[in-house]
Amino acid sequence: MKHLMTTLSGLALAGAMTTAGAAEITVGGKNYTEQLILSNMTELYLDALGHDVTRRDGMGSAVLRQAQENGQIDLYWEYTGTSLMVYNDISESLSREATYERVKKLDGEKGLVWLKPSDANNTYALAMREDDAEQRGIETIDDLASAVNDDSMLTFGIDTEFYSRDDGWRPLQKAYDFNVPRSEIVRMDTGLMYSALRDGDVDVADVFSTDGRVPAFDLRILEDNRSFFPAYALTPVVREETLETTPELAEQMNDLSALLDDATMASLNARVDVERETIEDVAESFLEENELL
């Protein structure tokens, strides 16, 4: 009997060790191009490092965040401004660094660890066609506001969500002291915005700064010279419990984060949205080019 108990104890210990060694890291992601690239990239990268990875992407922001808080998602890439305003309900204007430090502290109290932010800042922005902006002498949103106030004929394409957001259209006009008549505003879906601007159907549109169609369509992002838009630094966020069992994950994800900036993300996004490469191929080739596979 003693021998049997020893054998069973040994099997139980081996089973526990196997289970611990095979603990999964579940990588999450949202439901648009940039996030799908990142979730695929992270899965491939961590798998190559020997982790047992499961990927669950294509989720809405609120659902994904809740899944991480509930322990169903271990790791995903989030934007500092989204956490600040949406998850922590803070509307005050903060610098890029202050935004990061604030969400790091607030989310840390919820068991979520913000690792090192990348240099990619996927914020809202206003854009014009490069040649049109050059001809009109518009480089900043202040320049644009002056043009509107001088009765320049400009038509604006505004995404339906941006039109009603707290960091969106109406507060932007107030911050820059201009007012566009409703007759000069075309509200449309985000997916139609870029081609409408490129084709001259509108003169100005709200865009995402790292969207690949900005460089591909030769669009100029206007400088937010009054720092209206919050910082949306792209950052890996990991559950504290996950880091306790897999502490090496922090350095590994920080190494990947250090490779990302606005130009890199715009290029990767363009390869999918403009050149029609697959998300999987884009993610894999990026890792190979950086000797991570």
C-alpha cells in the first residue's frame, strides 16, 4: 500500500509539473487590421520562444478588456488613451508620458501590468490630400481652423463614432475655435473615409494616424499643435498573475514593443489593407526580417 501511495504521489507530482510546464498564454486582439496583425505576430513570436500559445482575436474593445480582467485573456496590445478615457473614465488632457503613468497605476490596481510602450501612437488625426494641403498652405489644425473661419470652401468627412466621442468632432472644434456648417459635413463609416478623401469627395477627414492608407493614398496628417488628441501609445498589457508564473514574458514583449513605431505600423497595415497581403504573411515576414523567427 505504501508503495502504491508513493507511486500515485509521484504520478500526481508529474502531472502537476506537466500541467505547469504546459500552461497556456492566451493572446487576445481586437477586430481590425492593426490588432489582428499584432495578435498574429505575438502568437508566432511567443510560440517560437517555447510558450504554449492560444490566440483569441477579432473581439470588440470592451469585450476584450473584460475578458482580460476575468482571466480569459492573458495578454493583448492596448492603447493608453483608450484605457484612460474608456476604461478609467478620465477626460483630462495629459501628456503621452503622463497618460501612460496614469493608466499603468490605475490598471495595476486591477491586476493588469502595462509593459514598455512602443513608439506607435495610433491616435485620431485630421488629414488632407498632400497636394491640396500644400496648395492651401495648411500644415496644422490651427491652419485649418483659420481657413474655415476665412470661409474657405472645405468639405469634411467625419466618421460616425468620431462625430459623437468625448475626444471627437465637437470638442475639437471648440478647442481650435472654428465651426464647420452641417452642410459641409459628410458623416460616413470609417472604411469609406480614406477613399473618399483620396478621390476628392471630401477635403478633410478624420483618420487613424497609423492607418496604412495614409501613406498609400498620399495623405497629410495635420499637426495637432494644441495637443487636443489624447496619446494612444500602443503597449502590451499582461495580467499580473500571468507574469508571476511566466516572468520572462515581460522582457520578451518589451523587446517586440521596441520594434514598433508609427511608420512601421502604417507600413504593415498598408500591406494588408492596400496591397492585400494576408495578415499571417505580414506578421510572419516582420518577425523574420527582425530575426525573431
